Amino acid sequence: MSTVEDWLVGAVDVHYPADGGARAALVLAADPTFAPIVGERVAWLDTVAAYQPGRFYTRELPAIQAVLAGAPSLRLLVVDGYCDLDPVGRPGLGRHVHEATGIPVIGVAKTSFHTASHAVSVRRGAATRPLFVTACGLPIDEAARLVTSMAGPYRLPDALRRVDALARGHVAPAV
């Protein structure tokens, strides 16, 4: 019989307050629907790299690594953004996270990126605007199916809404 730790999945997000630094958040669940969330973590970085177009990962990756440090092993991680920025594999944040951690990553973007023609459009709930799904370490059709099945009635799954609120400091970790 497997334990909950055998099936942990996570969703991560990072926020950059106007006065500097970064707050990274992670929500954990026992299955990819993220129902229910079984753990939450937040990490603070006093300093972060400046934003550089095309090199966003240099700013975001250290914060993600900080919030993952000491967390249980994950079988899947969902990030806010793209895994690959084009069909030939120009790496986006998700690809860099996958390469740094070895964890399969699903990228969920809220806006279309002009070169990401390979992203799968996923519509959830009554939303007319899609989410754009990419993947590293698992098939794209499986990633799209998992995003479609994530808990919550809205366009953005509940776990992604929660991790965003944690990263922004709107709520404190509850579990």
C-alpha cells in the first residue's frame, strides 16, 4: 500500500512585492486534482535578480528552489507559466524547473505567448478564455487532462488560485 507521500503533487507561484524581495508559495496535495490541499509552504527571499526579458527563470527559479527546499518529494509540479516557449523547445520557466529538480512539470499560463503554438488550450468551468498548458516530463495530453480535472469551478483551478494568494501574502499557510 502506498502512503500519501508517495503521491504528493505541488503547485508553486512567486510574487515580487514593490519594496523588493520575493515570496514563493507551494501547495501540496495527495493527487493531481489538488482536492484536498494537504500542505502549504511559503519562503521569502530578501534579494532577487532583476527582471530580464527572455531570462525570467533567473529571477523565478531561486525562489521556487527555496520553497521546495525541505518539502516532501513530489511526483508532479504545476507552475504558473510555460514549460517551453515554442514547439522546438526553447525553454521557459517550467523547463528550467524540470531540469533543476527532475520533477515532471505542467506549465499553466493565463495568457497566450505568440510563439507557443504547441500549447494546448484548456477551458474550465464556464470560462470562455482558455488556459494554455505545456509539459515537461509527461505527455502534453496527460497534462491537459490533469489541468481540466483539477478541483474548482473556475477558469483557474483552486490550487492555482490558492498558491497565488499565498505568494501575494493575502493569506497565511493553513495546513
